[in-house]
Amino acid sequence: MANESVLVIGGGVAGVSSALKLAEDGFQVYLVERGPIIGGQAALFCCKATEKCSQCSVCLVPEKILEVAANPQISVVVNSEVVGISGGIGDFKVDLLQKPGFVDPEKCIACGICTELCPSEPQKGIYLPFPETAPRTYIIDKNQCLRFKGAECNVCQDNCPAGAIDFEQKPKELEVSAVIVATGFEVFDAREKGLLGYGRYSNVLTGLDLERIFATGDSVTLPSSGKCPRNIAFIQCVGSRDEYIGNGYCSQVCCKYAMRFAKLLQYQSPEAKVTIFYIDIQTAGKGFGEFYKECKETIRFVRGIPVEVCELSPNELEVKYEDLTKGKIAKESYDLVVLSVGIAPRKDSWDLARVLGINLGDYGFFDTQDTLDSNRTNVNGIFLAGTCQGPRDIPESIAHGIQAASKVIQTLTARAI
Amino acid sequence: MKAKGAFLPDIVAFCCAQSAYQSADAAGSMRITYPENIRVIRVPCAGRVDVLHILRAFEKGADGVLVLGCHEEACRHLSGNIRAKNRVQRVNTLLQEVGIDGKRVEMFTLAPNQGPRFARIANEVNERIKELGPSPVKSGA
Amino acid sequence: MIVAERKPLEDIREMIAGYKKILIVGCGTCVTICWAGGEKEVAVLSSQLRLASKKDRNELEILEATIERQCEKELVEALKDKVQQVEAVLSMGCGAGVQPIAEIFPDTPVYPALNTTFVGMPEGEGVWVETCRACGDCFLDKTGGICPIVRCAKGLLNGPCGGTNNGKCEVDPEKDCAWTLIYQRLERQGRLDVMRKYYPPRNFQAVIRPGKVEALPA
Amino acid sequence: MDKDLRLGVFLCDCGGTLSKVTDFSAIKAKLQKLSDVTYVGISHDLCLKRAQQAMQKDIKDKGINRVVVAACSPELHEKDFMNVVQSAGVNRHLLSMANIREQCFWAHPDKDKAAQKAMAQIGMAINRARFLEPVEQTQISVTKEVLIIGGGITGIQAAIELSNLNLKTTLVEKEAALGGKLNRFANLYPVQVSPEEVLATKLKQVAEGQNIYVLTSAELLDVSGEVGNFSARIKRGNGEFVRNFGAIIFATGYTTQFSSQIYGLELSNNIITQSQLEEMLKSSSEVKQIPKSVCFVTDISDEHSRVSPLSALRNALGIKEKFRGEVCVLCQNLKVDGAGLEKLYRDCRNKGVLFIKFDNSPRISKQDGKIKIEVEDVLMSGEQVTLPCDLLVLEETSVPPLDSKVLGSTLYMGLDAQGFYQENNVHLYPTASNREGIFFAGNCHADLDLMQALTDASNVALSAYQLLAQGKIAVEAEKVMVDPNKCRFCLTCIRACPHHAIQEAKVNHEKMVAQIADLACQGCGICAVVCPAKAIKPKDWSDEQILAEFELLGEYV
């Protein structure tokens, strides 16, 4: 399979898994990422282990990123988007619009001197977004960089020992035999559910916020007071199983992460009370039934999704929900409310769909050709991987990424004969 | 050389390369500091850490020993972290027999992406060992 | 095989108190296999002793050696030059190992670091159970290969007693009733008639201590 | 350790940033004083090719035979440096690294303390280097054929994909025909294709696949050997034969089991299990009396598999389509966390299927043949509902096939609490067993729906393919070594090895000793620790190396 090349669009966990498998098989892989670094959403998530591993699989991500960084077969193209494609399987021509990234991954040795010297204060204009990035490259933050504020600043460029910073970078064209689309998902924007108060009340967070908080520190405190939360409510299915907002599907991850976080919060402060409001608890998956049973011992499960969250005082939130046992509206107060936001298709999927000529299916996820093949699209040679095709958790995204790689290899093998 | 008076414990931390060692790196990358008197020794799995390694560390003058492995059920070798835990317990008793406080050796579990947790563990353990004072077998102690 | 356990450290320290230089001898056979006196355990013990002496600020130098079998005089001879260097020897063999060393080196005090517990077999990782009392008058032919003298809490020859309870022993409900096992084994072999016989008390005097076995010349 | 040690120490100040913090020339000076240190070099960017070429040259020119690199974390560039060392003609394992960036200068703002720690770390790495040992690379040739156990959809799919990848497969199925559950299911909702169709297309592909050798009414008896060259004993009819395979894929699926104690009900003509219903729906022959009202009870036991709730949904719709009539599904939690399940649930509702959720199990009684179901409907504030029902369908629990336990133990593969196969590490290696070269796919090891099972199949197929495609596997010979003179053959390591990589062997045809299979060994070092005779040495992590690292305790601090 040597000297054939494959384009993987999207540097999330699915795309990375595809890329690694393809590279292992001798393909030259272009891993194109719109953002400045690969790893995708999961790279910003946190470990949810207590004494025991809760098997959220987040820890697989940094490891895979390092593998990509170390793999000569994979060239990572960041800050880039696919704007055009021509030809067909075996010889696609792909136009990349490469937003200037300014820092050349090939040259940057991630020494950190640029950050040190960057005059932009307090927020630096160039930095390493988080450990284990790949490419292991510092990025320029246009909102902070003085140069982008009109100043004649060249400090980083002048002082970079590797000469990696270059404010003019050129677009690219790639020639590849096949394409894997792994553009991932968007976290549902909880603001669309205005009544739940996200964005208005400081102590209403989303699952994503918790991920970030635990990823950067190792404990959560109330945004309002800095105190440790004592009485926490999780609200499930925010943006999932909801035809009114056009997401008539189960996101498949929220029940699991909510219960893991609930356990983690209680591990952090054992006296914390946790309530989970739900429609149906999804417990399929190896060993998860047992985990649910464990949770039921320390966590209160309430059937029914609250309609409204109000702020009584900066440190007190009131959750209004229908008490199904009594059949009337009930009010309970909490100091922290976590919205279990689900997986939504990327709003810009349609643009890529147009560029590549592939179909969108239910709810705006990419569609497949054959009901029994979740990778093949209507365009021969273009395959799907991960959450851009439908909701998946991390292990499933990895598996699906590998499956896509397998389909590519099989298809190209068949052509070779 | 050590500043007189202020007691800086010598702490040996055996770190599983699959998890703890990477979390130590992460702590550094995130510029989260922890006591510099902790000597990290990289091992392929917490299951590689032998009762003997720990005892010898004390012979060489360690004031405390840390064994850091993967979270339970996250061991690549299924039982490595559990074995390590049991060995740490055995060392506890072996040290007690000798008359050294068993609390000088401890086991913790982490994930590779838990830099902050690594730093916290390092700090806590450092404080605990300071409380206990220099190891009684240490020359000059 | 012979199963042994290490003595508590303080007992061992008492024995070797006052010596400045000792030799710890491991045995490469039974006690290695039951994790009591192999090269590893020799290293652990000497490390412990060094720590203890450092702690109490009294000097103690330790030599280590592990030989194939301590119960063979020829093999023990190999220790000669090491023994000459030390004031005392600490044997990590079974009782049968300590004695040959003491005999070969009559001028050097030899101390046991282990308690020899029983003849048995491994049950799980790191667990050994007694299976033979070495009574010298084997009864297994009549019990389907299960020894009631060891495995029945009462050592009955004509079991089971009234206390057998769903296959468990009344003395220790954790343990299986040996006689239930025997019954099942014999039933399986269609030899239950063996159980109907009465067996008079054993005369363990049959073996005059110390026991001796003289095989025909090979 | 080597008599003639020539240590080369390569310091990297990471683009000059680290030397801003501390004086590298001072470190260099100190290091040069140490015994055996023949060369100390300072570089600014060892992670880049240019500097690595220079490093390679230095190693050659100075005749260095042990390399110490003090730079960023070994997690980042250790492999690169190993390659440099190798390219310089020194064994790639004679490299030892000191992490002076992440774990010193980046972690400790106090420059002097950071520098002291760095010095100590380098010292430790040097001490370790003295005890490094070479490990030779070799290749082991493998059998380019895969054995697949289980001819259900997962096994079939794996076979097809392997065949697409030009790898021979032998597909072993217990029963007389391939297809497994596809032969029993009446529909595959939410997948809008009939099981017959799916099976037909798949069997066509199997027939067309050049490299697929199908064995029906056959069973795997036993496996010996190691990854790359397993030899499997297979029983067919009353014949028996042995064949060699490079890898083995288990796709033995699951079976269902009805336990009446969950309900205190015995099965009868109008109380049936899901699988009985499947048969009923599948059979083309007309059913005697068509049930007017059908009730499903699911998610009632503590068993949380996907299988049973899903079949309730599938068949609720199926029965609605086939017989009309009242259909009602009772459950605690509706399981919709799979592709298209929420949609399927809505279809059911649109077609008029009634869903009732309970917290307390419904009371089911039977008077003169008539079934009466009383349940508190939690969605109606716990109101008592009594349901007439002339066909009650009860859930089954999914259990592993009978023989999986036996196979599991004969092949030293772990089983989980329910007796399904346990992956090597459930989330790290989803389809790998604890043994190299043995894989699990489908419901024999996890709780999957159809699409997930297919994904699983591709995953194992690719793993097996990438393991065997080259016809040989590169391996590090004796990276963990047993000293046959010290080994007492106590079996401790053999029992302890998590990957079953150790088995018995004879040295010069008599003494039995433990021997480590290089291919199967994953280098965790557990065996070395449990060995009571200290007979096992992992060359990259030997006791000497580890102990050498804290020789310097107390110094530099």
C-alpha cells in the first residue's frame, strides 16, 4: 500500500485513530485540522476516576496524540479547511485553505520562550494550549497578539530559537487516494434552553464546563462563592431526545458522564448531595449496570426533566420540576446545577457536505450509503468516522475511526488488484 | 548540599510509565509546581516495583517512598497496580517490624492526564513525611 | 513439599543479637517455592536486618547465599569459605536444612529464621495448605486419596462425625468436611464398600522417632 | 556491567530556554568529572533532525557505548533517540534519559532547586546507564491465516473483511449453518433490512471471498502455541484435526436464558419469552389465534444488557405490523442509547404502541388462563393500572454460550462477572484479549447492538491483518530473560503473568524451567518481582538499573 496517501479531515479522537491505523499500514496520511492543534473535544476532557477507574477513556487521547506526533507517516496540517475537491477514488485533488497559523509545527521545539517574552499581558498572545498537544506547537491567539491589535510587534518571531514563527504561510493542495471525514460534533449550546438559566446564572454549568474544570484543576468550586458545592443537581437530556429542537436522538454519553461526575463530586466531598433528573437512565455497556447500582446507593435519581431553573440568591438556585409521584410542580433548591448537554451535529457540516458532495442524514449528521455500513458515503472513496456520523462515546469513536481506516484499506486493496 | 535546620525529606516516587510518569510531565507542562525533593523513578508498570526496591530505597536513606500506578481497573497488565498495592502493604508491615513508621511508604493511583492530582499528592506526601521527620535509619538523623 | 513461614523479625534479631557479621543461607527447594526462604526472601530479610541495625546504630555485616538444598551435606559444604568469614549463620531452610549446616560447621552457631509448618501443596497464589501429616502409616488407599488425618478437623478414621453440615465442617464452617469429600470420591469410583469397614485406631508408635527409611541398595 | 564504559551525555537546553535558567556549562563541567563519562555535549534542539545527526556523529567519533540524554520527557522523543543511538552503531537499548524539562525546570520555579534536581536526575540516569544491557531485534515468521470462532454476523463480517484484506480465514461454526441470531430474529429494527436479506448478502460475500474456509458443525477443542503460530485442535462431526493459525478471533456471541424466579411465573401458551415470540413472528405459517393484546415486560431484572430491551422495542413494532391489536411495553428505563433507537421508540408510539414505566415491578397474576397485570404507572403519578393481556412476553437475560467458560480456561483467557470474555483491559484495548494474537468481537465480550458488532468485526479484522500481513513480526529477543540455573520451576511466574506469556520449557532436554515467549510478553516485569528465586530479569528494567538510580539519594538535594 506504500506511496498511496489518505486525507483525514478532523483531528479529533476518531480522525486520529484512523490516521494511526492507516499510517501503521504504510499510508502517507494528511491529518487536516481546522484548529491550531489536534485532539479534538476529548483532549480537553478530564479523568473521572475516583479510587477506581470509571473508564471514561479520556486518558487514551493524550496518548494517541503523542503517537501521532511521533509518527513520520502522518503529516498534521493545522489551521486548515478543505475548500474544494476534484477527481475520484484513487486520485482526489483536495484544495486546502490554510489559515495562517504563524507557528510552523515542523520547526517549533515547544521551548516556551515566545510565551515568556510575549509582551501581551495578562493574557499572552502566544502559548501552548495544554500539555500533550500535537503538533507540539505554540499557537498565536489573535485576540491577544499585539500584532493583530495593530502593533508593530515581532518579539516572538525575533526570539524564536528555531525560527518557527512566520506571519506569512501559504495554502496547500493535496493529492490523495481516499478521504476520511471525521469532523466530530458540537456540544449542544445550553443557551438554547433559556429557561435552564445557563449563561445567566453563574452556578449553572454544563457537563462540558465540569470537564474543563477537572481537566485544569482537580476539584470543583462554586463560581459564585468559590466554596465547595454541597447540593448538586444534574439535569439530563439537555439537547437530546428532544424533537422540538430537532435533536430526536439519545446522545448516548450524558447518562454515563453525569453519573461519573456525580461519583467524582462525592469522592471529592463525601457529604455532597447529588440528584440526577432523568427521562430514562441508559445503562447499556459493559459493567455499567453495576456502576448504576453503586450510584443508586449514594445518588438520588428523580424521574422527569425540570422545566426551569431560577436564581434565588447568588448561591442558591431553585429547580422547578414536575413531581411525577404527586403529579404536581415541585421546587427544590441547589447550590450547583449541571446541565448534561448532549452531542449535536456541527452546524457547518452542510458546508463540508456541499464541498465533498456527500449527503446529510437525520438531524444533520453525515449520511451513509448502505444501512449496514456506517462508514461509506454516497461518494466512492469518501468515508465517515466518529461522531460526525452519529453520537458516540470515546471508545466507540476510536473503534469507528479504526473501522473507517479498515474500509479505506480494503477498498484501495480491492482497486489495486 | 542541604540547608541546615530545614528538613527536606528525600522521597523516592516509583512512577508507572503508563500513567503517573506522564501526569508528572503534565504537571510540569502546566507549570504546576510540587516539592523538588521528590525523585521520580520510571517503571514500566507499578507491578514492576518490588518489595526489595522499596526497602533498598530506605537503606539508601530515603525518608519516604511513593508508588504511583494506574487507577484500579485501568492497568494495562490487568493486575499490576493491585499487586503494587499489596506489596506496599507488605512493606508497611516489614518496616513496622524494623521500627520504622509504615506510613513512610504509600501507594496512589492516577491517570496520565492528571497533572494537578500528581502535584497535590506530591505536596501532601511531602508534608506528611516532614511531620514524621527524618528516617530513623538515616545517618546523621 | 515442605511449607515454612518466616519467624517474626524480633525473634530473629534476638537470636543474632551481638553478632557483627552473619551469613544468611537460603534454600533453593521447597522453601523457595513456598516464598519463605528463597534468594528473594534472603534479600528481604537481610535488608530488614540492615535497616534495623542502622536504626539502632549497631554495626551488622550480612553475607547472603542460597544453595540448591540445605538438607544435603555435600551441597552445604559449598558454604565453607563464607561461613568461615562470619560469627553466626541464619538458615532460611526448613528444620531439615538447619541441621546439616549446624553439623557441617559445628564451631559456628546456626539459627533458624523459619518455622517449618507442614507438608502441603499450593492452593492459590501465595496460599499453601497442609495435605500430609507424614504419619508414616498411609491411609489414603481407604479414603479415595483424601487424608482425613490432616483434612478432618478431628482426624477421624471412621468419619464422618455427626457434625458434617452440607459438606462443611462443624469445627470450621469455612472448611470442607473431609469425609464428605471422601464419600463423594469413593461413590464416584463405586468403592463405597470401603467406607462401610471399621478401621481401628492407628498406632503411630509404628514409626519410632526419629524415623528412618532404608531403601534396598540401588 | 561492561568493563570498558564510555558514557556520552547529551544535554539539551531546549532552544536556549533552559540555559537561561541555569548554567549548562557548569553542569557540563560537573559531569565531566564523573568516572566513565567520556563526552558531554550541549545542544539547543536535540528533538530536531539536524542536532540528532550531530549526536549520531559524536557517538561514533568518541566511541561512546552508553548514551545518556538529558532533555525533555522520554515520553516525547525516547524512540527518536533510540533510533539515533542505533544508527550510530550502538544497541538502541543502551540509552538512558533524564527528564530535566517537564520534571525539573518547568515544574520548579526556584531556579537553584530546579538545577539541583536536574543534576540529580542526570546523575541517576548516568548510574542507570552503567547497568544497561543490549536487546537484539529479531523477526519471527508467522502463519498468515486467521481462525474465527463463531459464524454469526460478527464472525461472518470479520471473515469477509479479512478476505478483502487478502488474508486466509477459517470460519468455525458450531451449528449446521452460518448466521447465528440472523436465523432467529424476525426483524433487525432500527436497521431497515430484513435478517434474511442481510444473511443472504453476507453469505454471498462469503462464497465470493477467495480466502474464506467455512467449517460448520465444528468446534474448537484446544489451542497450543503462541501468537503468530497457534495450533488449534478442531472437532468436526466425529473427526478431529489440527491446523496452524497466526491469530484467533472469538465471535461466539451470546445466548438468552429465562429465569422464572424474576417473575414467579412459569412459561405457558400465553406467557412466552422474547425468543419464542421471535419464532412466532418469524414463522411464515399462520398463528392459530392472533393475540389481541400483547404486553412486554422488560428492564425488570438487575441485568442491564442492551439485548433484551432492544428486542422488546423491535418486536413490539414487529407484532404491531403483523397482528395489529393492542401492544404495551412495560419497563423501568427505556434503553435508547444506540443508533436509531430513539427513532424506533417514536415509530412504536406513532404506530400506537403504549409505553408504561414502573419503579415497582408489576404484579402479574393468572386466573383461569387469563393474565392480569397490575402496575403503578409512574408517569401518571403512580396510578394503579390494570392491563388485560392475552399474550405476555417476558424478557430474558443474555448469557455467554455454555462452552465459552471451558474455552476461556483452556486458553487462559479471563472472564468477567457474567462469564463473558474479559478484554485485556476493557477500555484500553477494546477487542484484545489478555493474550497476544487472540481477539474478541461482538457480544461474546461486550454488550453491543448490530452496528456496533459490525464495527467490532472490522476492528478485530484490521488488528489481525496488521499483526500478520507482513508474514513476520519484529520482536525484541529475550527482553525479559529467565536464568535457567536459578529457575526452580515453581510455576509462580507462569501463574502470575497477566498475558500468559510464560510457559514451561526444557533446558538441555531435562531440567524444566519457565520460558518467556518474546512475542507474547508485554514487558510489565511482574514475573521478575514475583519470582522467589530472583531468576527473571527484564533487561530494560533490571533490579540493578532501578537500584542504581537511588544510589545518589541525599546528594545534590
